[in-house]
Amino acid sequence: MKRILITGAAGFLGSHLCDRFIKEGYYVFGMDNLITGDLKNIEHLFKLDTFEFYHHDVTKFVHVPGQLHYILHFASPASPIDYLKIPIQTLKVGALGTHNLLGLAKEKGARILIASTSEVYGDPLVHPQTEEYYGNVNTIGPRGVYDEAKRFQESITMAYHRFHGLETRIVRIFNTYGPRMRLNDGRVIPAFMGQALRGEDLTVFGDGAQTRSFCYVDDQIEGIYRLLLSDYSLPINIGNPHEITIKEFAEEIIKLTGTDQKIIYKPLPKDDPLQRQPDITKAKEILGWEPKVGREEGMKKTYDYFRTLSKEDLEKTEHRDFTTRNKR
Ligand code: UDP
């Protein structure tokens, strides 16, 4: 039986990865320090004898007993509200955490896949973003702690690959959504869903002309799964290339939820990328992957999930700090 360690196991993507690898017949070690993760996302796995949970912070020495074939490093805060609240932990998990996991992979002879991000492209000057684009990142802005940690993570991963011959994989994840997103993480989809369900107006930041491309979680997991099992060691974009402005997206949500909320405008957070769309030519050619779930279907499933949350959960929202606003 193949044994895999998944860090960030109680998070949004981590928990879906645990489900997928259990389904594929793997023995899964889930690891999380539960700063942003939630045990609710994996509590259905605790009864299985092919799942073990370690409550551990990967910035400290990581130990897993016995053989390990694969490591997926998905531990990291991943929303702008989190980087503002826990900037040092964000830097540490991308840098020190990745170093520990690369060391563990080397020790065990395991293949390691690390979760990188479209944020390595910053506020991109090339559109859509290909893997060859080096990015336009503000190192000292509020997003810098995440962006630079992830850029360092890619560098150290390539160094272990080239210097130690470690089998490494790097996925650059573009905006992904679906069930188990944290309601209060400040990201646009949970924010709009929560607002619609509470009967509040939808907050669009800036004039809403900035674009994103949203990938449904099942598609994202399939891409990651294929990448891990491939023999490709350079970074690869996984995301949905269908781009939409945030204003149009807010209008879609109002239509989907059948509510009569209005859109209200708030200041654009600092360094908020103006446009983002993955070029997925490489994923198509190398992994034979492309997204299958359209936004209408994916958003409906996501809304169905948010509707199951209790009234109490719905009230536990946090709002972004607008003190670092952009003049754009
Ligand atoms: N956004 C918004 N209203 C919100 C939350 C986010 O208009 O209540 C915008 C945000 O400014 C950004 C986009 O939605 O342009 C996506 O934000 P998110 O935090 O989901 O992810 P990002 O892609 O910026 O990391």
C-alpha cells in the first residue's frame, strides 16, 4: 500500500486531497496545526484504518514513522485576510516548513509535490500567465509574505531536485473554489455567499473591473493528482481559464442565490492583482488535463454547501482591514 503525507490536511484543498488519495487506495497521514484548517473537514476520515492525523506544525522538525512514498505540501494560509493576520507564520510555513518537508522527502526517498500559487506572478504584466513569466511582485506589500514565501518555496524545491536529485513536482494553483472553503477567510466566493445568505449587500472591491478565473475543486484535485503521478518537475499552472470581472461575478451570484441584494463598492486592497488567467497549454499537453466543471454547475454545488452551514457559523464573519488601501 502506498503511503502519503498530506500537510494542511484539515484545510480546503488538503481535505479534498485526503479524500481523493483514500479513494485511490493510499494510506494517508494528514498533518495540520489547525491555525486556519478545521477538523470538521476531515472528521469523516477518523474512523478509517487507512487514515492517521498528526496535529503538528511543519515549521518544526517533521517526523512520520516508517515508509513514505509521497508528500503533498499544502500547509499554508492562503487568503489575503490570513496573510494580514498571521504574516510571520505565512512566511515560515512556506520557507522553513518546505525545507523540513524536503528534508523528510530526501530521508524517505519520497516524491514531493508542493503547492505553489498564481501569486508568484504578482500583479501580472503578461496575460494570460504562462509558466515562463517571472512575475511582478511587491516584496514588501501585504501580499509579499505569501508571494515571496511561495517563490522561495519554488526555488528551494528546484534546488533539492537539482542538487539532491529529489523527485519534485510544483503546482501553481489559480483561484479554486468549492465545498469546505472557510466562510470567514475573506476570499471573494465565501464573502459573497455569506453576504447573500445573511441578506447583506455584496461588497465589490474597487470598481470590480479586476478579473479572476475560478476553478472548481474537483478539477483542481484531478490536475494535482495527475501532476504527482507524472514525470514533470517544472512548475505547472492548474486553474480554469474562463476569466470574469468581479463585478460580473457578483451579478452572477445575485442571480444564483435569487436574492435581491445590491452591490456596494469598497476600496481595493493594496496590490490586488488587476487580472489573472492561467495559460493551461502545458497542463493540457503534459497531463492531458483541462477543467470539466463550468462555473454555473460549480457555483451551485458551492452554494448548496454554504446553505448547510448553521446560522451561528454564518454570523462568524470577519471583514478585511482597509487600512492598506490602493489608490489605483
Ligand atoms: N473581492 C471583492 N469583494 C470581497 C472579497 C474580494 O470584490 O468581499 C475581490 C478582491 O479584491 C479580488 C477578488 O475579489 O480582486 C478575488 O479576491 P480573493 O481574496 O478571493 O482572492 P485573490 O485572487 O485576490 O487572492
